[in-house]
Amino acid sequence: MSRLFRLPVSMLLGDKQADRVVPPSGHTAWLTSFSAGAMAFLAVFALAMALASGRLADRWSAELARTATVRVSAPEGQEDAQIKAVLRVLSTTPGIKSARPLSDAEQRKLLEPWFGPDLPLDTLPVPRLIEVQEEDPGPDVQGLRLRLAAEAPGAVFDDHTRWREPLVRAARRLRFLAGLAMLLISLSTAAMITLAANASLAANATVISVLRLVGATDAYIARAFVRRFTLRALAGATAGTLAAVVAVLMLPNAAQEGAFLSGMGFQGLSWLLPLTVPFLAAFVAFWSTRRAAFRTLRGLS
């Protein structure tokens, strides 16, 4: 425990003599900070998209979980009789809370996104819809369908299963893709910082040789590189995270209905997730620079 405590302290305090080994500026400095900032920006957006998509799928699934629809397609003159038969069957079915036919205005509103506002329902063979509210644990779907087929042959019971299952699969795939994106971002950050560290070590090969002649160990030299590159990554990732949070706050909010990106972002405690991104970037930079430093120093021996 004491070693784990001393490590972050030494990273923050550093060693002024050892820090002279690493150039304070140059292409390796801005490359490390820019890479960490860009990857942090992408990581925050990946988190925001995953959370928003998961909330959207969960909301749709919850809304459809206790609702169902009965479509009634009957010959002319038999529609009202079949609707009454369907309502009678539904009222005597355990697990059904309520059922009511949708009005022409409600059906026209449902079809408006596809057919426009002036849809002539009276002249088109559009089936009548009955909205059904279910109770927990719900009705016996197979038995209900058999009763409807016997008493109202033109009625079709739809419990929205075919809509719920794709939403659940989509939510799981989005979460998997978000995790995969975070992994790829971490690996890309590690690769770029490793290249920058190798370039900095190679450029200071002469200085490293002199330090070895005066008794400096590889651990002493590597620690200077690790500290400098870790702090650069932390600073760059912090800037990238702040920029991403500001960009997320500028996206459409949940009150704008109908927008696909409505509600995209963080809610409640999920706002703490972006705070972990800079520390994750610093952790990746620490281990990638440490491995690169010791590997390169062994090659310079």
C-alpha cells in the first residue's frame, strides 16, 4: 500500500534533475497532448451515444411492454359487430386491464407520418385499431388469439413482441459497440503515446548515455519519461473531455420530441463518467510509456 501511495506522489512532485532528460516541448509534446485530447473527446461522445441509445431503447421497450393492439379487418357492414365481439372477448380475458377502439382522428394521427395529414380513412380499406392495456403478468396470448379467431375472424392480436425484441437486441449491441469503441480508443492512445515516447527516447540517446556514465539507472531515466508523458496525456485528455462535455450540452434536449438525438448525453450520476476519461488516459499513458521506456533503454545498452 505504501508503494502505491508513493507512486502518484512521486508522479506529481517529480524530480527536477530527471525532468531535464525529457524535452519540455517539441513534436512529441504536442503529439502526446493532442492524441490524448482527441481520444478523450471521442470517448466522451461514445459514452454519451451509448447511454442515450440505451435509454431510448429501454423507454420504447417499457412503453410497449404493457400495451397491445387488435387490428380488425372486416367486410363492409360487419366492422362494428366484430369490434363489439372483440371488446366483449377482451373484457372477459384475465390480464387485460382495458380496451378501447381508436377514433378516426387518432388513427389518422398515427398514419400521418407515412401518408400525410389528409388521409381519407373513409375511402381506404384501413383496419380499425383497438388499444389494449395489459395487467401484470398479462393475458394468455395463444388462448386469446384462439378466442378472437372464433368470435371475430377479422381480428388480429399484436402484443408488440416483434417490436420489443429488436429493441432489446439493439440496446445490447450498442452497449457492446460502446465498449469496443472505448477499447479501440485506449489502444490507439497507447500506440500514439508509445510512438511519441520512443521518438523522444531516441532523440535523447546521447543525453541518456551521459546519464548512465554518471551513475543514473534505467529506472531513474524511465521515471522521468513516464512522469512527463503521463502528465501530458492527463492535461490533453482533460481539455478534450471538457470540450466534449460542452459539445454534449449543446445537443438537442429530451423536450424536442421526434428528434433521434433528443436526450443524448448524460443524466444524473452518469455525469460522473466523463470525469473518469482523463484518468483512464493517464493510466494508459503511464503503462505504455513505461513499457516503451524500458524496452528502448534496453536497446540502447
